Amino acid sequence: MSREVNEIISHPATPRPEARTPPVSTPPSQIHSPALRSPLPQSSTPRTPRFMRTPLASPIRHAIVTMKGHLEELGHLTKLDPKDAWLPITESRNGNSYYAAFHTLSSGIGFQALVLPVAFTYLGWTWATICLTVTFVWQLYTLWLLVHMHEAVPGTRYSRYMHLAMSVFGPKMGKILTLIPIVYLSAGICSALIIVGGSTMKLFFQIVCGSNCTSQPLTSIEWYLVFICLATVLAQLPNLNSIAGVSLIGGTTAVVYCTLIWVLSVSKGRLAGVSYDLVPAKSDLDRVLDILNALGIIAFAFRGHNLVLEIQSTMPSSLKHPSRVPMWKGVKVAYAIVALCLYPMAIGGFWAYGNKIPSSNGLLTALYEFHMNDIPRPVLGLTILLVIVNCLASFQLYAMPIFDTMEAAYVGKHNKPCPKWLRSGNRILFGAIGFLIAVAFPFLSSLGALIGGIALPITLAYPSFMWISITKPKRYGASWYLNWFLGSLGMGLSVVLTIGAFWSLIKQGVDLHFFKAAS
């Protein structure tokens, strides 16, 4: 047996004639060409199998093409957390560019725009306009960064600002850097909206009732309670997409009342004895504090970046149709309208009232105090009513991240959707907490500079650092230098503005009437 094996192995393989490679002739200049490393010509495209070219294979070919198109539609194999389908922000993903525009417009214009002329009293015409323009362009750029970072990592959607921060800075550091500013923005603005909305309701009642009204008016705290009851009822809408209509109403009312206020103010002409000189300061330190306070007011006017990723997460996304395209379309439209509202408000309001502009509620208070007898009551009442509606709508948008966080704690612990009764209870609880904060700190709405300084990194600093970490631009390139400069400048401004706002409160004082809302 072994002899037979040895004989078989010892025989050389018989060459097959059909396997021989035919000689290939080529010019001497192409002997070392990479294309001729293989003696047989290589096709640049894969050949279709012979059986696929038969008539019987057409259904198979059609199925393969359909499957290929379906896979292209799916795009990246995005790893979506199944629990996201149970949370208010990501519960519905059928948003579009219109919804994005509604939400962005509602979050971009609000009561903070009313106090922009106050910044002009500290900075003057030229510097206030320059600072407003630079801040507008800067925050629009960081907004573009956030929109494009939503799916910058293949297979991942950063549906919340906090998730993106934790991915970039680490779980612990991400919470430390962003939790306080985000909570301060959402919960603080909701409480300020209760104060502004309740106070405006009281003002609306006085206008409707008239000077000869005999009914006993409600106190400010009772008006806060009326406002939060209405806001809590409206907050029962389940998710972010379901309040798109509310955001449309909120954005529309903001545009209308902003236009009405500056048009009415300008049409009535400048006040007698109006001055455009800078507010006199007792010392150089006071002048610096005034400038920092003005910069904080401008920064506070451009808040809302903590909602960008959340708004974008409500949209479907695929490789062919990424969510950043409709999101950026909506953002461009919304911020074009924002610019058309903020600039006339700031410039026209300062032209009409100059240094006499009230620091509390700005143009709204000025319109009521200086033109209550010049403007027809129905027009004045309509303007104030629009402010109330806008506050109710903005409350829903800024409260949604808090609702999402409250429900995420239950979902993470029990691994099932939050029951409807608990969802309603959480929202009522948040409304009650916001009401208590408003009652305890009725001066909260006047702390615009402080809020702007604390929340400034969310808007102007963190997005640049996140962009460098995620997209990794060329080191020492233009994008690398630009984002490092903007991020560092934003952090420095935040520290300076926050310290300046605190020092200004300590030095100049504010009416800190705890638990004593104006009667």
C-alpha cells in the first residue's frame, strides 16, 4: 500500500493544455505597468453571472435591486436605544423642516428680546449693534455645528445635548459641565415664564377692566397660579412632535407682538427729553460692570441651543436623506425671522425711549407706561395677550427636556413605558415646583445678564470643542484654529460675565423680595 502511495506522489502533475496562459505581447514601455501585473485583463466592474442574464432571472434581479435600494434608504445601521421610543423627545420621529422651523422660532424669540434696548443704554449705538451682530453670527455658526454633529458618528444619533456632551467629555465630566447650565436654562426659563406670564395676565386684566373697574383684582401670586394651571393642562400633550402646532402659535405670536411693539413705539415718536448718552457710571468699575451686564443681556437673547439636538431627533434619517438637511432648512428660515424681529426691537426701541427704557420687561413696560393713553385699548390689550400666549407656548418647549429626564429615570429602572397617570403626575409636579420657584424668587425674570452668563457655554463654547473632538479636523488647520479660538473665547466670556453679573448684584443691588411678589 505504501509503495502505491509513493508511486502516486512521485508522478509529476500532468499539465493541462487548456489551463496554459496565452502569451501576452506588450510594448517594452508598459512591461512594468501596474495594470499588467496580472497577465489577464481585469474588468473594473464585476461581471454579472450568466444565469442572471436569462429571462428566468429577472424576478431575482428585481428583488436584489429592490433590496439594495431598501438598504440604501436605511443608510447607516444606527444603533437606536429601544427605550427612546418610550420617551417624550424621541417617541415620535415623523418631524420635518416645518416642525423644525416652528420649534426653533418659538425657542429663538421670547420675553428676553424685550430687554435688548437696555443693552444699548450701556454700550451705545455702535458697539451695541456690533456686539449684537457678532453674537448673532457666532451663535448661528455653533448652531450649524450642532446640526451637523447629530449624526457625525456613523451608526449613532445624538438625540440630546447631554448625550453629546457625555460622549465628548466623558460621562462624569459631561454631566458636570452641562447639567447645571441645561437645568438652569430649562427650569429657570420656565420659572421666569411663569413670572412674566402671570404679571402680563395681571396687566391684561387691568387694561380690559379699565380704570373704573369695581371687581377685586387677583394678586400677582394668584395670577402666577392661573398661568401655571393653563400651562400644566397644555403640558399633557405627549411628545415633542405633538406640540409642533403649539410652537407654531408661539412663534407666530412672538413675531406679531414684537412687530407691534416696535412699530407702535416708533410711530409715536421719541419721548420728550430722550437721551442716547451712555448711562453715567460712578467709577470705572461701575462702567465695566455695566458693559458686562449689557453683554449678558445680548447673550441671553440667543438661548435655545440646548433644544437643537432634541428637535432634530424627532426627524427620520437615512443615508440618502440625513436629518441635517431638513433641520438646517428649518433653522435658516427661523433665524431669518428672528433677525427681522430682534434688530428692529433693539434699534427701534432704543430710538424711541433711549435711556428711559425700563430694565424690567423692557419695551412692554415702556409701551404701557408711556403710551397707555396714546394707544387704543384694544391694540394694547391684543399686544399683551400675544405675549401671554407666547409664554404659554414657550413653556411647553423648554419643559420638554425636563419631562424627558423625569420619565427616563422610570424607564431606565423598570424597562417599560411610563404609565399615563405617572406621566401626567410628573408634569403636574414640575409645574408645582416651577410655581414655588416663581413665588420664592419673583425677581428671577430681571436676572437676564446672570442667566446669559451661566448658559453662554451651551450656546457659544461647547459646540466648538465638541466639533474638534468628533470630526477631528486637520491639526493646526483653519477649522482647528477657529473652533479652538471660539471655544476658548466663549468660556472666558462666560466666566467674566457670570462674575460681573454677581458683582453687579452685590454692588448695585436688586430688589430681592423673596416670597414677596409685587401686589
